[in-house]
Amino acid sequence: MTDLEELAATMEAFAGLKAADFQLSASFWQNKHYKKGEFYNEHRNICKHLGFITNGVFRSYTIDEKTGEEKNVFLYSTNGFVVTFKSFINQIPCDYFTQAMTDASVIYINILDLQSLYQRSHQWEKFGRLLAQEAFNVTMTRIEGFMFKTPEERYLDLVKQHPDIFNHVPLYHISSYLGIQGPSLSRIRKRISEKN
């Protein structure tokens, strides 16, 4: 299956986008390869592309101005979209750095091309609405996870959303994403492995 076919299948599953509607976008998508550490989008830049990850893992993170510590906010992995939603949807400067955590490949579309598809097709308009809803859900899930869930529950959610993450990402990045220290992550993993 080509990258474009994989994307078409994902779009159909996500938004019911049929082949004829997807074909309207075929010429707009472009491929890009990222080396580990390369930026998809940088802090204060406007995110102008919606990417579909065909291979690899990305993170969005902030840097604490006082300590210089990096804090991982969002993770994106293979067969998912990578985009800094707020910046992309509103076309405003981004609050985060978004960076490849592994060598990665993305197929992406420019915001202007996507907006033209919204005007040409109700199915694409529906995709845009669902994308905005997904952005809201991802953000609220992160916030509520810290408010209402234990670190172990957040860990299990992460494993469910990104099953291969531990094969590709150092544990200190996962600790940062979960908002816990490395030793706590080790204890959680040990407890869970003992239950299984």
C-alpha cells in the first residue's frame, strides 16, 4: 500500500471520506522525511501543514524559561496526524516546538489547499469539523488526565494510544509526557508487568 493509499484508508475510517472526494486532494499531498531531532514546526512559527505520519514519532514540547527544562505536551506516532492544532486552525504563532523523536516520514498538505477542499466538498468540510473536534478531545483528555487520573492510569492510556512508543522513545521523554519522575515510571512499569 502506498503512502497515499494508506492516508486515503485512514481518512475514510476517520471521516467517511470516499475515494472520489479523497481524489480531489491527491495532487496537494507532499512527502517529507525528517531526521531525528529535526523540527516539524518551531516555537512562534505558524503551523501551515497538516501531516500524516507514515513512519516515526514526533513530540510537541515547551521549554521552562526559568529552568530550561523541556516538557513534553503531545506525542504523535505512525498512522496518526501531526499538527499543532491551535496554531494550524487559527493560523497564529505556535506555543510549542514540534520535533521528530525518530527518523520519520510524513505526507502533508498545506492549510490553503485544505481550505480550498473545504469549499469544494461537503465531505472535506466534515473532515475539517472532525479534525477540530479531535483537537479539542486530545487537549481536554490531556488536561483531565492530570486532574482526574493517577500516573498509572495515564501510563496505560499512553500505551493504548501509542502501543509501540517504548520501542522508539527514551524513557525520560515518556516520564516528561506523563508528568512524573523516571523512578516513578520504573515502579509503574514493574507493577504492571507483575500483574500480567
